Amino acid sequence: MKAIITTKYGSPKVLQLQEIPKPIPKENEILVKVKAASVTTADTMMRRGKPWYGRIFIGLTKPNYPITGTGFSGTIEAVGDRVKRFQLGDEVFGESVLGAGSNAEYLCISEEGLVEVKPENVAHEVLASMCDGPLTSWNYLKEMANVKSGQKVLVNGASGSLGTAAVQLAKYMGAEVTAVCSIGNFDLVRSLGADHVIDYTRVDFTKTGDSYDVIFDTVGKSPFAESKKVLSKNGIYLSPVLSMPLLFQMLWTSRFGSKKAMFSATGLLAVPKLSTMLNELTNLLVLGKLKMVVDKRYSLYEVGKAHSYVDTGRKKGNVVVILD
């Protein structure tokens, strides 16, 4: 099969399209013919091997898992002898973290992994990124911040994968949503439910004098030290971008003060927890309460270009690889 392989950390140039043996599923695994896969900011960070402490999980000097990509959607082509949840021909989607990469024609994943049956009438390209922005944002807003109706939520980086999902999910939860992005993306975030918009190139939201119950800094560009100025008395600052300052602030605010700084590595949560959240999100998608924004589509041959585009920091919503 064809797959995108990276044998060292670096720029998109380290990504190589190679012909490798097609995987054979173990007794508890399914073999998925990949129809669509995601290319995320997290993928580009893993390609670079940064931040450095992340190499504890992905490989100190080179990637332990050479095939890139995590999110996928496709069709089951073979099943192991002990597989009970799925059968041949089922259409499925999910995420393969610290294992078989999704930027390949096939992947094997345990039936006990983060994989679910694809709902009818939902495109593979839509589901390929469900475990990136939507799943992370749902974890942060619902599980961590417990957003309630009437609260004020600010989403920084509102036009990205996490941001476009967060705006919709916060609005669904009854919050008054302020979206921070560039002026060129105002129409997009408004269409997703944002009540207010701020152009980050012209206005620093930490200096407006407004206050928020929850600040979700999806891009890690406005640190807690600055953001806490506009948090309400018991406000919560959320960021999926871990840094040493944020780590210390999490530890400090967990014990002292009313304003909290929080981080979670969503992809490393227990699979049953992730599956529950993913099924909740899938229901919202089917009901039309959640819309997946697909910015650009690339072929497997163009994964390097996809990474280069994501590296620009200008993507709107999600970037996907179409394999079929």
C-alpha cells in the first residue's frame, strides 16, 4: 500500500510517499480502507518533534510511529478472528493515536480503540476530523469548564479546527459567544453562531474591559497571565497548548485563587470516555447542531503541501486528505 512516511523530525520535506506492506489485522483488530484522513496542527507538531517534551511519547530522536495522521474515515476490509463490534463492509471513523497512521491507504486499529460506526448520509471527509477540533473542544467546554447557559465564552483562534467547533458547541450550550479571529473570517464565525467578533490584528481582547466566564485559547497565543485580567471572579482559562508557564499556573490555581488555568491532553484520555463524547458529538452532527468546516482537500500525494498549508496558521476549520 501507499503511505506517508517520516523517518526524522523536520519540515514538510521529511514526508515521503512510500510503498510499504499492507497491514494484516491481529485477532482483535479491524483493517480499514481509508477513504479520508485529517491533517491537523497536532500532526505538524509531531512532524517537527516540538514541543520537545512531546518526544517522550512519540520518540526521542525520531518518530516511533512513522506513518503520519491520526483521524480517519473508511470501510472495513478485514476483521480479526475475535472481533465482535464490527463486521466486514462496515463504514467506520475514528482516531489512531500513538499507533498506525491514517495518511495511508489502509490502517489497522483495535476494535477497542477510538472507532465508531459511520452514520449514514455523512461524508467520509466530514468525519475524518471529528476527533480533532470537535472532540477536543467538547472535552474542554463541557467536561472541564462545564459551560452553562447565560455564561460569556470567548474563543481565541475561532476560525481554526478547534475554534469553529468551539463557537458552535458553546452556542449550543447556551453561552454568549465572542469569537477572536482575523476580519476575513468574521462572516464564517458569525455563520457558526458567534454573537460578537474581535479582530485580533486590531484589538487585544485582554484590554477591552469586557469580562468572560470562560476563555478558550485554542491557539495558545494569549497566556493566562494576560487573559486572567478579563476573566470573571470564578472564570476559567482553557488552552490545549501546554507550556511550562501554563503547567505551573495550573498547579498554582488549582490550590489558590478563584480564577483557574486548565489543560488536558484530550487524545490521551481513556477510550471509553472519548467514545462517549464522540457519540454525543456525532448525534449533534446528525441533528444539524454541529457543522464541520472543511477548508482544503488534498490527495495522498499532496500531504506535504497540506502540512505546509497548516504551518501557515491560516487554515479555516479542517484540512483533509481524500484517498478515494
